[in-house]
Amino acid sequence: MDEENEPAEVRLDDGVVPVEVRQRMALALDVDDLVEARRLAGVLAPYFGTVKIGLELYTASGPEAVGVFVEDGFDVFCDLKLHDIPNTVGRAARVAGSLGVRWLTVHASGGETMLRSAVDGLAEGASGASLEAPGVLGITVLTSDKVARPEQLEDRCRLAADSGCEGIVCAATDLEATAPFKGQLIRAVPGLRLPGGASHDQSRVASPREALDQGADLLVVGRTVTAAADPVAAADQLVDHLLS
């Protein structure tokens, strides 16, 4: 959110949420109702500096699903997982850039030409709207896949880096294999669950603390908080877990 509106800290019953923790947390708004998504984001804004908009919400509400959160001061992680011919991906990325997204996901398996088209299109769209340059995140291997081979991860990280991507998306269990690219690529990590939490449809899961300890730059958290009976209490528990 805007610096002037950003809380320096959020006081909990037994601790404090530092700004640097909030800035590394992305709230996955995997719902099909923009009103509900905005309500959740508003309630949880003290804990999350970024919101992730995936295919479900984008399909339901289109570009407005980006615009309202940009207006609300969030960084927007637009998780569209683009994968098509380079021209199509580049044009789609240009539209996303003009909307004010902070990050856009593209499948690294699409190859260097497609990734470069995404990077160039995203930058062009942002520039045309007089916005700061956003970044492309290359999807390595989906967290629902049971296996991610180290050589596959290395190849896709190299593709992302060579194509001008700002970072990658990988499972926490893949952080060791992608460690050689630390500092060169930011690493966004979904599929996170608190200890004892349900894994749902994810295969390679870990706790947020484990991901942070292994070098994750951005922690993507969804149902652990959004599906809880009390999302604020769940967010408190999440932060306690991270600060423990």
C-alpha cells in the first residue's frame, strides 16, 4: 500500500508485525466475487502488502479485479500463468502492464522468446500509462505437480533470468534447487500451510516459516487465512508462526 497509509506495525496480543514481514506476504484472493475479495483484502490489509489475483477472480471480474486493488494501494500479483505464442503473450502482458500490476506470471516452459515478449509487453504497457516498470515471474513447476526435477528447475530459472524476468514462482521444496539464482531472481512461494493444516490440492507444501528460512522472498498465502472461520485470527496465528 502507499507508504503514507502503511502502518509501521500491527500490534498483536503477544507481539508486533514488522513492516518487512508484511511486505513479504501476498494474500491469494482465490474467490469469484470481487466484493468479497475486496472485503477480505481490507480486513487483512494490516498483514498483507500484496494481493494475488488468479484466474478465478480475473475471469469473474476482468481488469477491474486489478484496478480496485491498485487504487486501494496494494501491490497486485496478477497470476494469469500466460502460455501462448509470443505475440499473444506480449499483447496480453502489455494490457496487464497498463493496469498497474506489480507482477505478472508466465509459464517459463514457454521458452525464452515467449518470456521476452512478456517482459517487453509488460514494460511497454506500464510505460504507456506512466507507471513504474513491473516484473514478470516465471512459473517453474506447479505446486500441484508431485515431482519437480532439479535440472528442470535450473533450466527454467536460467530461462527466466536470461529473458529479463524479475523472478520465479516455485514450491518451498524447490528453494534449495533454485538457490543459485538467489539475488538474481526473487522467489515467490505458494502452497504454504501452517503445521498440521490441510494440503488441499497441493502436492509439495511447506510451512511459511520453512519457506522463509530457506530463502523465499514472497510468501503466497491463501486458504490458510481466507478459508478460516476467523481470517484475522488466522492471520495473527500466521504472523506468530513467522516470528517464532
